[in-house]
Amino acid sequence: MDHLLNLKSSMTGHNGHGLHDWVHSTSPTAHCSFSGVSCDADARVVSLNVSFTPLFGTISPEIGMLNRLVNLTLAANNFSGRLPLETVADPDTDLRGVSI
């Protein structure tokens, strides 16, 4: 969950808008009910779809910590910068589901 909350911090930019349901919880699976997040049976994030949210800011290298991610959809947002290398550093990462 901390990885997602760190991502939220970078993606919502200075104005803090968007992803309002991404809040800290003591439940080990709470992040699986965040908007745009899908998890596998082990509560690991496998899909992140934050398209049309709208978000401003950058994509944090923290995204590389979501090592089971097979779908990443970031379309129709106002991100700046580059997609971090951490996203593609793992040779097992399947990027066929990336939509920017």
C-alpha cells in the first residue's frame, strides 16, 4: 500500500487532486479496492488504470516496486517527465499492457 500512496503523492502534483479513495488503512488488502487498482489472489497489484482521472505531476520510480504489474494505463492525464526506467528494469516485466 505504501508504494501506491507514494505514487499518488507524485501523480497528484501540487494541487493534490485525484485518487481521493487512495488513503492509508491498516487492512492488508485495502489497496485492492482503490479506484483503478486490481490485485491478484495474493493482494499484489497486477493492474493500474488511472486514465481520465485527471492527474498532474510525475510517475515516481516507486512504480517499479509493483513487480506483478501487467497492465498500466495512464492515458488522458497531464503527466510530465519520463516513465521511470524502474518500470522496465525487470526482464520479467510484461509491457504489452502499457497505455500512455
